[in-house]
Amino acid sequence: MSGSTQKLRLPALVALVVGSMVGGGIFSLPQNMAASADVGAILIGWAITAVGMLALAFVFQTLANRKPDLDAGVYAYAKAGFGDYMGFSSAWGYWISAWIGNVGYFVLLFSTLGYFFPVFGEGNTPAAIIAASALLWAVHFLVLRGIREAAFVNTITTIAKLVPLLLFILICFFAFRLEIFTRDIWGSSNPELGSVLNQVRNMMLVTVWVFIGIEGASIFSARAEKRSDVGKATVIGFVTVLLLLVLVNVLSLGILTQPELARLQNPSMAGVLEQVVGHWGAVLISIGLVISLVGALLSWVLLSAEILFASARDHTMPAFLRRENARHVPANALWLSNALVQLFLVVTLFSASTYLNLIYLATSMILVPYFWSAAYAVLLPLRGETYENDARERNKDLAIALVALLYAAWLLYAGGIKYLLLSALLYAPGALLFAKAKHELGQPVFTPLEKLIFAAVVVGAIVAAYGLYDGFLTL
């Protein structure tokens, strides 16, 4: 395992959580939310999100403290509670979400730079792909130099990205106008938004994307200097990001009306600040977005390699993925992840919209690991495992875990059956790596129950493939 010089302290773990959660989503939040809901529904949605995501953050904190032997968070919890194949599927889904998300970050980054350098266009021109590829491999070799060194750079970029966000919040706080905020609280003048319940459901789809990364510290639990810091980093990072997201969203609703916000181009924070202070506000937000995306890229490059390495270390993934270099970096996992990022960057040259659709599809895959983590947190107090003679703590943790489980189930429902079917197309091929790992151990690939689960995945993949062919499903 990693040497002591590679251990991560609390600030680095917090930066990994904040850095992975604060990417490009927050900079587009005003428009994304306004396109789905008005003030009242947005406030209700944030209240539900705060309770649900806080419960999920406490779940990761509790599991980190009560199961210190389980490293790599979401993957390990699914395996411990529900078997090898569910553990593998959680790791596989999380990994795909991470590296495809990086493709989107690269395209969005150079689309933003296109504001200053037209040659980059919408982020998928030949010049943009060449520049993105150069940045990808620069980040790759930075990470190869060491996890701790990369985490330090991530901490610096995380601090840098918070500066324009805090400045935006400060300026908009003083420019906030209550008459704009209360103009049409329930969106009654815009029938396209639908009922309040429909508005809440639709806006909460956006909150799914902006909170991905809450588990960042638990993924690196094996590299934490103190195990107790994993849970602390999760909760501190969550509260910090929640405050940023709510303030950016709510204050924007007091600067421009819902229809005006819905018509803004992204990154819509630039349009909001430009309304208050002029053109330099848009430039500031664009620069902030560039810094934020670079930091998020670094976080997710680290996370994508680490989840493969951790699952290979206990033989759920094939052995070649657990090789570390002299600096204790999971080199093979890193090369595989970034090679696929490079491949899909080239794909964006020929299919301009594919990358966005794949991001939303792949991000929906991370909801399954969240669900199984919450389910495992329910199992522990139900069994009384680690709660000997501690009934009060057991009941408290069970209540929190049940809230998290209901919230995770709600997110799966909000995402819709379409994405569950389409994600089966990405889950099904992963069984080849699972089978290779089992073959290395000389074990049968599936248990009887896992055969049924895999059969359901294959059926879902077939239905999705036919749906794409027939047209009743679209990417």
C-alpha cells in the first residue's frame, strides 16, 4: 500500500470533495434551474435536497467510522452488503461516470475558452481537441508523480475556483431585489413549467448532477492519514458546496426573473453578473469556470484511477489494474482511464452532441452506487453489526440511513426508466472484466442470485439496444 509520504490530511480530503463537486455545473445553475421551475418550487426542491444529501453525507461518515476496514467507499459498501457482482457493478458504473464526465469537462473547458479564442469554437473543433489532449496528458503525468502532489495542486485550484464564486455571491447579495424574487413565486404565469410537484421533480434532476462527488473522500479512505478525517471531510465538503449552490441559485432569482434566467446562455452565472456590473462580470465568471474545470478534471482523474485500483486490490477487478508505480500511483488504472478519455475526445470531433448525452447517461449510473451505499447503511443497524450495547446510536443511524435510502430511490425515479435502460448497455460489457477477475481466483463467475441479476442487466441492455434501433429510446 501507499507509503506514509503519500497519506492525505483533512484539508486535502475536503478539497477532493469540494473539487469533485464544484465543476462546471454551478456556473450553469441559474439557467438550468429556471428552465425547470420558479422560486417556490426551487426552494422546496433545495429543502428536500438538503435533507436527502445531508443524510447521504452522514451515511458516508458513519460507514467510514464503523467500517474502517472497507476502503474505496461506494464500491466496498455495495460488495460487503450485496455480494461481489453488485460491488463490481458499483465500481464499474462509478468508473464510467468518472472518465466520461472528464470528456465533458474538457469540451466545456475549451468551449468556455472559445469566448476568448474563437479557434476553439464549441470545444469540439480540431484545435480544441488537440489542446484538450495536451492538457489531458499533462494532468496524467502530474498524477503519475504522486497522489499527494496531485492532491496538493487540487487543493490550490479548489481555493482559486472559490474566489469568483464568493465574489459573485457578495455582489448579488447587495444587488438582490425582493420585488423580482417574489414576482411569480409559483410560476403560474408560465404554464409550460407545469404543477409545483412537476417543477420540484424536474429541478431536482439538476441537483443530481451538481452533487456528484460527495463520496470523494471515501474513495480515498485507504490513503487518509486519519480514518476519522474521511467522515469529517465528507460533511464539511457537503455543507460548503450546499451553501454555495443555494446562494448562487437563490440570489440569481432576485437579479433576473425566471423567464429571463431560462433564456440565458451558459455559463449563465456570467449573464447574471453581467447584468449587475457589466461585461467584466462575464469575463470574471468565464475565468472562474476555466479554473474550476481544471480543478474538477484533476479530482476526477484521481477518482477514476483510484476506484479501479481499489477494486482490483481485492480481486474484484483483474490483477493488472492493481499495479502501482514507484510513487504508489495506480499506473495501469490511470493509463486505461485516460486512454478512453482520449478516444472519446476524438469521437466528439465527429459527433458534436454525443458527449453531453453520454455525460447525463453516465452520471445517472452513479445513482446505483449511492443507492447500495445507503442500503448497506440500513443493513448494519438492522443486524446490530458494530452496535453492540448501543441502542440509541443504532436507532439514530437507522433513521438517517432510511432517509438516505428513500432519497436515493427518489433520485432513481427522478432520473427515469430511460436512463436505467440505457445504462444497462454500459453495465453489461463490464461482466467480461468481472469474469476475468474470477477466473484469476479460480472461482465460478456468478452465484445463482447474481446470474439472475446479470440476466436482468442483459435484458435491459437488449431492450435499450432495440429501443435505440427502433427510435423509442434516444441518447
